Amino acid sequence: MRLPDSKKSRVVLIGSSRYGSTELPDVPAIENNLSTLFDTFTGQSTGFIAPENCTILLNPEDQASVGELVASASEEAEDLLLIYYAGHGLLSAARHELFLSTTNTAPGSRLPFTGVDYSHIRDACMESRARTRVVILDCCYSGRAIAGALSSSESDSTFFNQIQVAGTYVLAASPGHGVAKARPGQRFTAFTGELLRILREGIPGAENLLTLNSIYKHLQYTLRASGNPIPQQQITENADVMALARNAAFDHSLRDRDKSVIVSSVGVVADVQPLSSSTFVDDAAVEVPRVPRTLAGRDELIRGKPPKWDYLLYASSLWLGMESLNEKWTQYEAGRSYRSRHMSVAQLCHYVDNSLDKLQKITHRIDGCLSEELQDRAFEQSLEQADPDLIKRMASDLVGVYEDYMNWAMAIRGIVAPHKAARLIEMAALIADTPVREVKGFMQEYVDEIDALGDRYASSEVASINIHLKLVITLNQEVLDAFLEERTKLN
């Protein structure tokens, strides 16, 4: 985890805020996106790069002007190459190829001649000698644009198949089927505005340096919580460990805080974390509503603050998080994988060993998601002291652990290696299977328990109701034994 080398890195900020075509509405906020990102990336307290190595291209007229700038930066960068684009993203009608709009872009049959072919940017990244290559896209993709949005209608798989580059981190403002919001009158587009806030204000509870992965996770939480499209990321070769900023909200007193974990013989954490006992005192007849299942219902819960609203809010945020991952869960259950990577046996063994360290880090995060200290800060000391934003972040962080377990397993499944290593891939991917089901089961159990509070109050003859749930992360010993056996054979 480190910041880029300022002298050996290059940043290119491209944005199209004005368009000649009546089919592509202007997006004035994009001008602010570029200028403020430049100030942030080059600022004394927030920046990581010298101003002379960060270039703005506002309202390019054609593909050539974009290509010249991207090619030059790709050739010069040795450490970090970062390319940011904001504007209308379009897909060609015939082949569904991705094009980024310029001032003179015309949709329809003229798109291939007037837009920026994304494959050229991808090729420039592939040819760059930069150690880490980052592409940030504040746009979506479809055959048409609608007012106030950068539109899309294609699937995520089509989108990511086109933009993936080995050794590159890609961050997109929304899923392929979503819409990147650009609300009239706002200073920034929704996605870039939240990215800027994170870079400038930091993330409470995160490490001292904000990596691409930690930024992405917080973007997921904040944009999901505000009803905006959920951003997507694509990672190859651990590009997400590069940091883009120092964490302005870092608590230095927690730097050396000890964590209690149990480490297995293969380096994967088996962790036990309780959810603190919650006592609900029945002062009078209490009518507790059901857990809200929509963003609108959750917002109404926060405004109305009915009895036990804080616990209902946590359960609602867990449920909404799980619901947003239903498609990924279905793919995980079906044994799907991410895009394949070809590896030799030696490369596979090295990759798997490093992946176990990453799995351990995922499990370590549960301590932060469910610590008693965090719960004491978030949940009611009095009705006025409960912190809805912190409660939503707690839930989003736990949902993030659930998603990362699935991502971890699906990434390993996607490896293509010699036939003799097939069993090792299978057993390695299964290591995360029990943990992911335990986290999912815990979240569902919590939602069910809180959903039943009203019925429990109605039938209870005692003065209080206690809920004490535990999330226990275990490892399937048979899977571990099989994994170790296969790993030993390939040494």
C-alpha cells in the first residue's frame, strides 16, 4: 500500500461538458469535475502528483486530440497511469463497441467516425510500461442519451469484457444497465462528487492511505445509501492496492490497536465476532414496524424514528445490500467465474498463496464491522444519539465482506492452468464457501429477528427482549486438507 511516485506518474483528466448534437445534452458539472479533481490530485495536503504531470482536456473536439494526450501519458508513465473520463458513453449499433463522446460526437451511424473508440485507450494502457494503470469512467453505455443522465442499456458483462486490461484497475460510475446521474444545478456529477468528497474528507475507520479498493467500497456504501447507481470495479493483478490519497479522517490512535484472531495453519483467519446484546425495554405498548425493504421505506424510517428505528435501520440496510447482490449470489451458486487468466503451475501456486493472505484480510474486517465499540457509537444511547449514517456504514461494510468472499472465490475459479492443477483451483475456491454462507446466514438471521420484534413484544410477558447473535467464521477442514494435499503435490 503506497502513494504513486509523483515524478514517474501521469494523470489525464478528460471531460466533455458541451455537445453539438441535440441528442446529447450538455453536462456543465463536468467542468467542475475536472478542475476540482486537478486541484485534489495536485494539492499539497490531498495530492499525489506534481501539477506538470496532471493534464486537463476539456471538451475535446475529436478522437485525435484525446488519442495524442493519452498516448503521450502512456509512454511517459512508469509508476501510475491514471485516465479519467466524464461525459456521454455510447455503444455502436452494429457491434456494441464502446465510444466516449467528444464535443462533435454524433450518435447513430456516425458514432464510429465522431466518437473516441475506447479500444484505443485500452490498447494504450496495455502498451504502457506503468506499473499500475487506472481508468475511471463517469459514464454509462447505451445507444441513446437522455436528459440529465449518461445512459446505458447493455449488460455489465458486455461492458467489462470491453474495458478490461491486464494489470489495470477500472472504476465505473454505474452498472452496465444503470444510469450515471448528472442532476441539473449540482456542482458535480453524482459519482465524481462523492469521489471528491472521499478524497478530501477521508473515510472514518479506514487505513492511513486510501487505496483504490477502500475508495471503491466507500463509494458503494455512500452511493447506494443515497439512491444513486452502485459503481463497479474491475481488478487485475492487485492493481487495487495503489493509494490515491492520505486519509484525512484517519484516527492515529488506532494505528497499533491489537486485534484478537485465530489463525489456521494455512494462514486463513477463523474469526468469532459477537453482535452485542440488544435489550429493548417495554415502557408501554410498543408497536415495532417490519424491516423496510425499499430505499424510500428506509428514508421514511429515519425521518419518523419509530420504536427501535436504529435496529430496524441496520436490518434494512443489510437486506438492501443483500438484495443488490442477488445476481452475483446466483452466479456464485452456479459456479460462475470472472474472466479467465492463463497461468503456469508455478504462477498458480504463487497466486493462490498470495490470495490466502487477501482472504485473511477480508475476514479481519469483520472485527471492524461488528466491534462493540462501533455498536456503542452507532446504536441508541438515547433516541437522539443514534447515528443513522454510521449504522448504514456498518451494514454496508458487512455486506462488503459478503461480496468480497464471493469475488475472491470467483476470481480463483476463473484461472486457466494445466490440467494437473485443476483440483487445486477447485479446492482453493471452496475455502471461502463456508465463510460466505455464514455471513449471508447471519445477515438474514438478523433481519428475521428484527422483523419479528413486533410479534415478540405482543406475546412477551417480561419487561425486556434480548437479542444476542453471533457470527462465527469457520473453515471446512475437509476442504483445507484437500487443498493442502494438492498444494503439496505441485511444489
